[in-house]
Amino acid sequence: MPKPQSAVSVKVGQRIAELRHRASLSARSLAECADLDLTHLQRIEKGAGNPTVYTLLQIAIALEVEVGDLLQDLDASDLPQGRRPYGYTERERHRRQPRTLGD
């Protein structure tokens, strides 16, 4: 079994599979509608693929949902360790804090 890319990839893949099941579609049918290779879709659903925005759009169109529906419930805790984005309103606070060697 392929190794998951990240928690984000796993959650997105699970969400796609969930929406596919709700629509009563087989993986083969969704892949066909989305104009994707079945193996590629299966890797995405397992979290082993890292789909581009283009691919997510294809899948959303095929599922007849908004692209944002595929990203539902994602937050900063799903990012790989060491990734620490912050909102633009916090940028001054982060600029003023010196970074340590471990950062």
C-alpha cells in the first residue's frame, strides 16, 4: 500500500471517497467523469496522491460539488510538522520575534 503524503492528503482523499459514495458512484465512474486515470484517483482517495488544484477541480465538477467541499474541515493542525503559517494580521508580531536556530 502506498504511503500517505500527509494528513491533508489523507483527509482530502477521505472526503472525495465520502462524496463519491454519497453520489453512489464507483471509483471507475468518478475517474471517467473527472477525466482521470482510475489508478490516479485511487491513490488520491488513499491519501497517497497529492492532487493539484486542477485535479481537485476536475473531481469537484464530476461530483457536482464546490471545490471547497473537498477541503472541508482542514486546518493548520493538518499541515506537516514544521509548517507554521499565520494570518496576515499576525505578520508584525512574527517579524518582531527573533527566530532560533531550531526554527
